[in-house]
Amino acid sequence: MKKVFGFLMAVAAVALLSVSCRKVVRAETTGLVDEKTDSVMVVKIDGAKVVFDITDCSFTNGAVMYGDSVIISYVGDLSEKRALAETCYLIVKPSPTVEVGVVDSTAELKTRTADPEQKKEVRKMLDAVKKSQKN
């Protein structure tokens, strides 16, 4: 009887440990930053808002702000709408580029003179700025 009881206690202990020790799930997702504070970041993922705890999160590739696209490595379950962020990678938007041709420094600088009506408008703006600075 003692052996059966001991065996049952051992099985119960193993079952209890296996239930309480859940495997830590690490995953990665992409989303759009909807809100950010010092400790929490809300990210839109496929139309749903998920709250990430970012107190111990490391940010790479730049500062993250509202409207930025990010790749987040997290621990937890997104279905609970709250997870612990480990790393946050900013997806940088490409900036427009401007092609600059060869500048000819020997060429004559061509400008056109302003007509009298344009001069009056510029003078009015300057006078308004001077008046606002005096007040």
C-alpha cells in the first residue's frame, strides 16, 4: 500500500510540474506602432491592437515613433493581447533621392526682377513681422 501511495504521489508531482512549467514561446511579428510610452507600446497587427511591455526591450535601427513599421521579437501569446517585447527593429522607410547634376561655376547667374506688385507684398509681410516683434 505504501508503494502504491508513493507511486501515486510521484506521478502527481510530475504532472503538477509539467502543467506549471509552461514552455516559453518566443516569436517574431511585424506591425505598425499605434501608441508608445516609456513602458508600453501598442502595435497594430492585422487590424488587432496588441500591447507590448517594452521595459526591458532593446531598440535597433533607430528611434521608434507613432506610425513606424517595426519587427518585434516577443515572449508570450498575442491572442492575450499583451506580450513582453525583447527586441524591436525599426523598418526604415526609404527617403526620396535627388539627382544633382554637374554645377558649372563659370556660368552667369540668371535671376529675374520682381514686379512692383510682388515687391509691395514682400514689403507688407516684412512690416507685419517687424510689428509683431515689437509687441
